[in-house]
Amino acid sequence: MALDDTLSAQTVKSEAQSLTTVAMTIPVLPANAGSVTSIPKSQDGHYWAEARVNDASVKFLVDTGATIVALTPSDALRLGVDADELKYDRLVTTAMGKTEAAVVKLRSVHIGQTEVRDVEAIVIREGLSTSLLGMSYLGRLSGFEATRTALILKP
């Protein structure tokens, strides 16, 4: 994948992982209209989102501290991205240490009735056990709200 966009360094932090990575600087459109989506809080205290990404299913840990959506290589493969063929030209730091990442763009991410198109993401070569739903998705919504029992996504 060739990158013609300007890249800027961002810091991504979460309870699950701590990543230093890059985000593409591109114009973005707001989330498509739909009804609010409620993601129930799991017994482990986290919000786990079942998403439809590029017509495939991906389970994300919602991470409001992550600047960008981060995918595991196995989730990338499920999306039709051959992780071995990507250009891993970004150095990131995970809880497991330093590794490389490749920048990708997700055509569409649906969670419930909420859809966001052209979502910035990275594929982490190693050290990430669960894909993270970060602010490159959440920041495109009109809002989101964490309650004691659920995370409410507002398109």
C-alpha cells in the first residue's frame, strides 16, 4: 500500500496496550446517520464491540485512549488484508515491547446501526492480542457516553 498522505506521530495509551504510532492526516466525514448503539459493559469492566468491518466480523476492545484503531494480524487477514504483504514502516511500542505497524484504511466499520466509512487503522505486527477500537472511529461520531452499564455511540 502506497502512502501519499502526510503522517504525524501520535501516542496511543490504554489499559490493554500502550502504543506509540502514527495517524494519517486526511479529511474525514462524520459517521453516517443511524440510531444510537449501546455496547453493554462486560463483567471484566471493559466495553467489547462486535463490529462488521469491510463485511467481516471483528471483536474490538473499545479504547478511548487509543488514537487510532489497531488490528491484530489475524483480524487483518479476516478482513482480506494479507498482513505479510503490508509495508511495516512504523515503529510502535506495545506492552510486549517494540514492534512494527502498517497503516491501512478500513472501508467501513459498522457497530449496531452506527457506521463510519474510511477509518484510519494500523496493523500491529506482533504484541497485540486484541484489536482496539480507538478514536479514529469514535472521534468520527457525533458523540459517545460511558454509563455504569453501557457505552452509548451516537452517530
